[in-house]
Amino acid sequence: MEKKQYWLTGRMCLLIICVSVMAQSVQARTWDEIKQSGELRIGLTGDYSPLSFRNKLGHLVGFDVDMTKNLAHSLGLTVKFVETSWPTLSADLMVDKFDIAAGGVTKTTQRQKQFALSNSVAKNGKIALSHCSKKLLFRTLDEIDQPNVKVVVNPGGTNEAYVNSHIKQAQIIRKKDNFDTLQAIRSNRADVMFTDLIEGKYYQNQEKGVFCIASEEVLAGTESHKVYMMDKSNAELLAKVNEWLAGNTKNRLAKQWEVVQ
């Protein structure tokens, strides 16, 4: 009986290892396979205004929605949007749930090691966003990182990475997504959130008197670029994306959506 249990345990362990290896060895579609399918799959979180978000009718809209529609059209393809989240974005791309991750992906050293990153889509940097009634209280990181200050953050992205590395004394409130993070500022249940200049400017313009950029300038060391992210093996797709980015579509749509270039 004991030998049988060992045998079964061994078989189960082998099965788990095999499944794990299979999950890790999923190959991204080649450019030829994408072209034959007639469809370009774009991964978006849908919670990052003005790059990708849902309007009052529930339709997916935004700068990167329009950008990737145009990209697909220029390649003779239709676009398919695939829902993802910031905590699962990289893992979803690795198992080939979509061909390109877009909608607010920041160029980082870690992502450069793991994936193929396009040329810059938009310039960016971190800012502190607060309720307008409090904006004069949180102009610098030193003013924010105090024990009586509540900093709210959503998981899985560069906003959380910034909070984890820079906030040592302030209270950290972790929310499940960007919608809840913004609502915490609206309702004054939190004092400050760190986000990108692109998103901060959008909400400051859309909800005047509610959201205000509190920091006097982009926070030191956070200057960055938004990019499109693909599997490292797909050099041909990357080349086509970069060639398209060099055209005039980006500048035209950036003006329409008020995205910094």
C-alpha cells in the first residue's frame, strides 16, 4: 500500500511538472500566423484614461484603442481587444493571450529583459494626484510621506512599484484596480495617489474641482515612455509596429486625446 502511494505521488509530481513546462513553453504567434488569421490581438486593461477606458455607454475607447485600430488597419488586419489586468499583463502576454500589450505600458528595465518593446508612443512621468481641496498639502514627496497621510494605490504596475520603493511612513491603502483608487480620491477616503502625468492631466481636465495634480513637477527619476509590448521572438511584428509609429497617426491622435508626445 505504501509503495502504491509513493507511485501515485510520483505520477502526480510528474504530471504537475509537465503541465508547468507546457505552460511556460507557449509560443507567441509569428507574423505569418497573425497575417493568416486576419486578426491582431491587443491586450488592454481598460482602466487607464485616456489611453484605454470604457465610456458611459460601456464602449472601449481611448488613444491606444484608436491607435491600435489604425495599426491593425494599416497591416490589413482586423483588431480584437483582449481584456487583461496590470497584475496579469506580463503573464498573459507570455502565454499568448494577445499579440501586443498596450494601453499604458511603461518602458522599464525588467520589461526590456523579458519582452520586445516598441519605440516611444508617449512621454510620461509620475505625479501626485489629490482632491483639489488638498492639493497645496502634497506638493513634494516629503510632504506626502508623513504618518497622517493616506496614499492609495492599485496593484501590479509601476504606480505600486513607486509606492513600495518611496513611501516609508505614510499609510498605504491598496485597492483592487484603478477605478477604486480614483474613487478613493473623489470621496476623500484617501489623500494622494501616484499616477502618470498622462492620466493625471486627463482627470484634472475631465473632473475640474475634483482631481488636481498636486506635485509641482514630474517626480524625480520617474521620467519614462509609454510603449507597446510584444514577445521577444516576434522581431518582424516589432519592426512593423515601429515603422507605423514613425508615421503621422501618432501625432494626430495624440492631439485629439491630449496625450503628451
